[in-house]
Amino acid sequence: MLDVLLTASVAFIITFLAIPVVLQVAEQKKLFDVPDERKIHTHPVASLGGVGIFGGFLLASLLSIQGYLNPEFQYFFAAALVIFFLGLKDDLMVLSASKKFIGQVIAASILIHLGGIRLDSMFGLFGFQQVPEAFGLALSYLTIIVVINSFNLIDGVDGLAASLGILSMLVFGVYFFAVDQQAYALLAFAMAGSLAAFLIFNHSPAKIFMGDSGSLMIGLINSILVIKFINVANSPLIAIPVHSAVAVGFAILIVPLLDTLRVFSIRILNGRSPFTPDRNHVHHLLLDRGLGHAAVTYTCVAVNVLFIAVAWFFRSMPTTWLLFSMCVTAFAGLGLLYYYRNKPRQMVIAKRLNGTTELKTASKVVTLTKESAAADSN
């Protein structure tokens, strides 16, 4: 327990001290996420919070996890470096969807072929147990890439991705600690500590965004933990076996995961790339209902907690039925939310005659520069 507390504390302190430095550098170098017609924020915000998150997480993990006892972790950290620099480059220069996908495949390859993070069984899902090696590899790649992108896509409201990340890390961390998987518990609590520190600066109104370097990193660590959880929890020799581990693992990530699968499906059915941006995510639907950033975050976290509690209570049910029941319930709620939402606000970027820029919505105009603000006062 002391190791867990120290790891989380070290990660928290490092990230807490790093974020102000990142903010200062972003201010000096003018590294801001500028609002456009699709984004929700109305003024430029630094988007390099992932640098502080990664620094706190990595250093705390390296200090606490004994590599000689857990050799697979060197490959976890290698994959984390790939994802971090991939996300950082996208935050600074904007990468195409194809390049981001290739980078994610490289990270997934390191985890699967070197780190041993893979699914070789369906664990009773749809009545299947062991699967052919090729199918298992495809399933492993699909799981890792979808989970990585799920937190990247859910990161659209102040505090949402960080809060959901903290929730999943605490759940996985507590379980792995309870079943004596110390290294994986430390990995989870290191990320939880970093995210808790970042959340201090990211709650609404956010001073900084985590950017892709942060959201992709949360997804990567969650993909490692959820696959490990499914493999470990299905073992009858473990201290706390979980009969429906696949369904419980899905429930832990249900808000970002189901939203990503839903949005990807809609885009593909409409003949578009699944990585094409739009305003069809669950947080957009909640915002269109009139909720603020904090209310959206609290609602999504509360729903996720509810699904985790239900899945854990009914964990002795057959995996297929439990997963099917959760999906039906979730889609029913999303259906009601979608068809009864308010008309979304229209947002455009406009230029004045003097060359200054302003962001217009149906209700107000938010200036982006001091000069334009002075012009308004005149």
C-alpha cells in the first residue's frame, strides 16, 4: 500500500509542478489551440498538458516498478514513448489521420508482439473460447487501437477525459492491487496521480488542455490494463475471479468506448472516414441539452460509475447477456438524448474590416485579441 501511495504522490507532484512551466512556455511560444466552428472553447488555450501528464506518469512508474521482475514493462514504456511523441507532433503540427493510425499500429505491435498484451480467447463471448492465432492478433490490434482513440475522441469538454481516466485507473488499480498484481497496480495509480494533478488546471474554465499527447496516452495505458484485466480475471486461480471479465472490462470504459464505436459506425455508414471530426459525440449531445462543461463531466462520470457497479453486481451472468444488456441500455439512453436535444448553436469565424478576428455564436461574440476587445469598447 505504501508503494501505491508513494507512486501516486510522486506522479501528482511532478505533474503539478510541470504544468505551470508548460503554460509559461506555451505563452512565450504562442502554442495555443485556437477555436473554430467545431470546437467548444471560445478563446485560445494551451494544449500541451500531455507533456506534464507524461512526465509525472513516466518518472513515477520508472521509480516504483521493478523492471527485472516485470520485463514486459520496458515494452510498455517504449509504446508509451511512441504514442507520446505521436500525440505531441499532432499538437504542434497537426498530423493526418493516416499517419496517426500508422503510429498507433506501431505502438500496438510493440505491446502485442513484445509486451505480450494480447487476447487469445473470447472468454465465452458469443459462446467462443479459444480462437485461432490470426483472429486473436486482429482482435488485439482492434481492441488497442479503439481504446487508444476512445479517450482521444471523448476529450472535448473541460475535465471529461481526465475524470474518466482517473475513474478507470482507480478501478483497475484497486483490482490489480487486490489480486497481487503489484506492477500493474502501480502503473494505474501513477497515471491516476498525474491526471489528478492535471485536473486542477483543466476543470472548467480550463487553463490548459491535455492535447493528443495526453488523451492518446490515457487510451494506451487503459488498453494495456483492460486486456490484462480480462486475461487475469478469467483465471480460476486468481484471488478474485470475474466470470464476465469481458463485460466488466467494457463497463469500466463504457462511456468513451461506446461513444467511439457509435461515432465511428455513423461516419462509416455515411461514407466518411471514421477519423473525420464532427459534433456527434455524447458530450456534444449533452451540451446541446443546455448542460455546462462541469455538468457534462459529472453526468458522464456518474453514468460510467453506474455501469461499473451494475456490471460488477451481475458479474456471474454469462458474458454475452451482460454485455448485450448494457449496450441496449446505453443505446436507449443515447437515443433519447439524441432525439430530444435542443437545436445546437451555430458558430462561425468572422473577420472585421480592421483585420481582427472574432468568434460569433447565436448568443454572444467573444474576441480573440486585445485589439478587437478595445474596438468593442469603442
